[in-house]
Amino acid sequence: MATLQLQTVALAVLLLRLTPETPASAQQLSGCPDKCGDISIPYPFGIGASCALDSGFELECNHTNSPPRLIVSTHRQQLTGLSLADGEAIALLNAKRECYNSTYQDFNKNDESTASIMNLTGSTTYRFSAARNRFVALGCPNLGYFIDSTQCYVSGCTSVCRPAHWGSVKLGMCTGVGCCQSKIPPYIDLFEPYMLSFNRGERYTKFYDNTTTCRYVFLVEDKWIEKTYRDYVDYNRTDNFAVPVVLDWAVRSIGNCSAARHNRTGYACRGAHSDCFDIRDSEGYRCRCSKGYQGNPYLDGGCTDIDECRRKDEYPCYGVCRNLPGNYTCECPPETSGDATKKDGCRKKDRFTLALKVVTGISVGVFLSVFMCFWLYLGIQKRKLITTKQTFFEQNGGVLLQHQMCSGGGTGGFRIFSTEELEKATNSFAADRVLGRGGHGIVYKGVLEDKTVVAIKKSKMMEETQTNEFAREMFILSQLNHRNVVKLLGCCLEVEVPMLVYEYVSNGTLYHYIHGKDSKAAESAEALSYMHSSASPPILHGDVKTANILLDDKLNAKVSDFGASKLAPTDEAEIATMVQGTCGYLDPEYIMTCQLTDKSDVYSFSVVLLELLTRKKALYLDGSEESRSLVSSFTKAVKTGCHRELLDSQVRKEMTAEMLKEIVHLLMRGLSMNGEERPTMKEVADRLEMLRRYQQHPWAQAEGSPEENQSLLGMEQWSVNFQYRQQDVLDLEEGSTYMFSL
């Protein structure tokens, strides 16, 4: 009894679910009832002939029952629900029942007249839904089936029992143990159920263990089976019950939409925004409101616009919603952009307009193209620069110099600089870094990365012969180490004319200090003597002058500028193709022979010594044409005995007659036109050192006899008659460089 009560309650709940609430589309013709009890009746259905589209849609409302029952007029089926949108009607059908006693004899059947049979034969409106209905045989053993209007078998299934000692089985699927189900084919218009019994016997004992009292067969909605028998249930029931059956309905008076549109009088889709669509599984058509509209498409004006803005759940909009006929817009608020149908989809508007983006994109594209071309150009130029630097480096003997530096022992701090290092040291050779300018080039003050202050000489030109010997000469010059020689720290070979890096000497040149109290001539002579006698091979300066004698912070003299320097020739036939030097200091024999010798430096130094004694320039323009050359003026004065007047007043005051005689003698030898008659630089240095000591000796301060003075000087008085011809005197303009090519 408890099981029967539960099944009855479940059926009642299901019937309530199948009775829909009145939807907005349940509209009816004017003056026609739109409900029967709680069941809504939308047109084309109607109670009475005048309220229905045709006889197939005519219904009756039986008020003798409570609640009232809705009956199909033509076939007398009871309906519990109608749906315009799904094209379905829910009808009630009694399950066919047979019960048995202990001897398995029939003792109770339900009324078989029409209660369990549903006949749709001849209906132009309804068909059994093949998709939504299932044939069910309940109880065991049970073989159920049904036939159609031709009395032929349509579908069926077999339900068997299981022994009780096998325990409970999960029977919710209704798959053949206590309950079975099967699908039905389409186009069925009659449901007439039957059950077959199994004969008791030894062959069928397995079918009779744990049998049910009653057996049932019925056609039912698929959802009813899923809901009723989805859990552990007892299929052993004995009551009568009705089940819902789904009927598909359509307008079947005309085959399809195409034919119906040609017959506008009977065309059922009346609404202005109504669409027609064909039924997939059978003949006929149905109507529906167009997208964006709702209501009853079978009535004139039955489809009304949907206000999507009021249905946030169906049509989400997080911006500004505007309803339109059959549609709506959802836009982001002003000053924002994005997708307003998504939460947080609207963001602050990008003021970067499409046109501006296009222009910017084109501009960026052009810029990138130009940049790439420029970058490629820079790359090519950089490669050319690297190649050019490497070419100059090899031409200037860089490979040879590196080899000599690696294999020749210590280099005394000498190194090869890159152009980048020297440019950085001089601030790209800025004008405010210039220390001096000369005939051979410009000297810049530089500061290396280690804060060492240097002087960098940027030469203007160099002979081809010098280029060939440059590396060897640089290596030899780097070995010079004398307190009175400016130290060569390195060179740069990556340019056409190599740059030289010297130690920085802070107090300028002897030329600018020539009016001071200490001439520093002896120190300069020692430096040149060292280059001629101690260097290996000997080095010839080639451009000795006061401007190339520097003074350090302690006023020590240092010979500098080896721009015209040469290694002493190993072959007497070796001569230069171009004479280099400074006018006023050039050896006349060098000008005529183009062969630089150690005696050429002696001549130039003699001019420096003469310039120091007279404090006059080697060449000056404030006299007559005959007296522009200091050498010429001095030799003429010696010839006439007036040379003392040419000396600086302070020199005349401090120098004794004997010292003056010795100095004049030394000068005249050094200025000789014939190089062989000149003393060596060692002799000059020794003599100057002796004169310096003599001047500092206390005896030299007192008047002594000529014999005593000669003894102090350590030499016999020379008696030399210096004869100079007028053409031997060179009259050269100040500051120019005399060049003589073979």
C-alpha cells in the first residue's frame, strides 16, 4: 500500500508539472475562452468550432469534473497542456493492466474498451511524437507490444524477473529486469497495447522467480520514465494509473509552407511578424514569431516586439540599452568603448582614432624603413671604416711593430693606441686642447683613461720612405730613455699619417723661455749627444730648434718632436727624396745633398745656441735684407770683430772674454758650411758642460791671466780664420720650411 501511495503522489506531481502556467503567448480570439481550468488555450486551438482554426483544433471543456477536463472534440482524448512554441500537446492515457493469483490465473483486468487505447486515425492535427514517447512493459514476466491501424506489430519489449536471493538490482534504467522500454517509429496514428504470458514449465522457471502480481503496458513521455524510475524502486504495483503521452500537432490541411502561402485564405501564419516552417517528421507546418518578437503568430497582430532591455537575464547589457523593433542595441557609455554585452567589457575610449592609427602606422613604417636603410648605411660605413683602419694599420707597419714589441723584450711602456682612445683623450681633438702648431702638424693635450696627461702629435704628411721604415723607427725611438729626451709613449697606426703620443712637458718650449735666466743649452746638447752616440742605431733629430726643446716643471730641458727624425743611414748612398726642417736651422749641406747626417743636427743646435746667446730669432724681418738671417749676421760680425755687440746685454755682462772666445769658437765650428769641419754633438756637449762648470767655478769670478783661463778651460786657444762667402748665407723667411726634391 505504501508503494501504491508513493506512485500516486508521483503521478499527481507529474500532472501538475505538465499543466503549464499561462504564458504570454496564450492569446485567443476575441470572445473565446482562453482557459479550461488551469490550462491555457492559445489560438489556433479553441473551445467550440467558432474559436478554433478548424475542426482538428476544436476542444471541449468538461466542467462536470473538478477540476474541469480539456477534451479533444474529434478523438476524445483528455489534454493536460498545450504549447505553441514546442508544437506539443500532452494527453492522458490509462496503462493496460493484468493481475494474477497464486496459481498464475488472471483475476483482475482494467477496462479494455478504450481506456488504454489511443486512436488518432484520420486526425489532421495530431501525431504520436516518436522523439518524446517510449513504449513500456512493467512487471515480470511480461512481453508487451502494440499494433497500429493495420493490426500489425509495431514495437515491444520483454521484462523478466530475477531471483530474490540475487539481491536488489539498480533498476532505474528500465532495461529489461522488472521493466523494459523501447522507442516507437514515426507516423504512428494508433496505439493498441497487448501482453503475452509465459507458460509455466521447467523451460521457463527462471522467468517466474520473484514475479510481480500485476503487469502493465503503456505509451508514455520519456521524461516520465526518467523521473519515475531513476532510483531504486519496486516494480510490483497493482493499482490503475494514467500516464502522459506527447502528441505533435501541426496545421496539416495543406502539405507545407510553400503550398500554404499560395492559399492565403487558409494560411495560418497571420501575424505581421510571423514566419512559417515545415514539420521535419511528417506533413504540415507551424508558425512562429520572427526573431525579436513574441506572442501568437496565428493571430493578426499577435507577434509583438520584445523589449530586450527589460530582459537582462536573456539579453545581458552592461552599457546603454536601446530597444528597436525586432531588435535592440547595447552600446558602451560615452567616452568608453568595447563590448557592452560583457561585464566590465566597456573601457575608457581610446582617442587614438582609426585615421590617426593608419597615419601613425604608415609613419612608423616609413620611419622603420628609413631607419633600417640608415642602419644598413651605418653598418656599411662602419665596415668600410674598420677596413680602412686595418689597411692603414698594415701600411704603417703595425703588424711588424706588434711583432717587434712581442719579440724585442721590454718596450718601456710603449703601446699602440686606437683612434677611439685618442679621440676620447682629446675630446675629439677639440680646439681648446691644442698645445701648438708647426710645419709637421698639430700637438694636442690629452688625458688617457688612467688619468695620464700626454701630448698627442697629429702629423700632416709623411714620405713614402718614412712609411716603409715607420714601424722600425717607432720601436727604436720607444727605447730612448734619457732625462733630457721627451719620452715616446706610443702611436696610433689606424690613420693615414700615424699619430704619436709623448709624455706631457708642462712648461712650454725653450723658444718661449728664451728670455729667462737659464738657457738650458747644455742639457739639450746632452740629449742630442745621447741620441747620436748612445742610441742603437744612432738617431738623427732632423729638426733641432728652440720650439722643439721643452721645459718640464723643474725647468729641465727635454728635446722633443721627432717628426723629421731619421735612423742613421747604414749606406752612404742612402738619401732622402725631400728635405725637411725649419728655415733658419737647416744645414746648408743637407739642403744641397739631401743627406741628413749627425752634423746636420750639430749645425741646427749651433743656431739654437746662437739664438740663446743673442736672444734673437733665427730669422727676423726687422732688419735689412742682408741681416734677416741670424747666422749670416753673426758670421759677418765675427769677421769684422763686432760679434760682441750682437750678444744679449745680460749675456755680455755675465760672460768673461775667455768664455766668449770659447763659445764663438764652438759656434763657428758648428756653423761651418762643411759638415766634416763641425764637431760631433758629444764634443759640443762636453765643451758646454766644461764651460758651465767654468762659469760656476769661483776662479772664473776673478780676473786671471789668459794662461790661467786656458788652463781652467782645459784647451789651447784656437786660432781659426772663419771665411764665409756671401752666397753661403741663407736668406729664408721666418716660419717656412725649405724643401728640395731630387
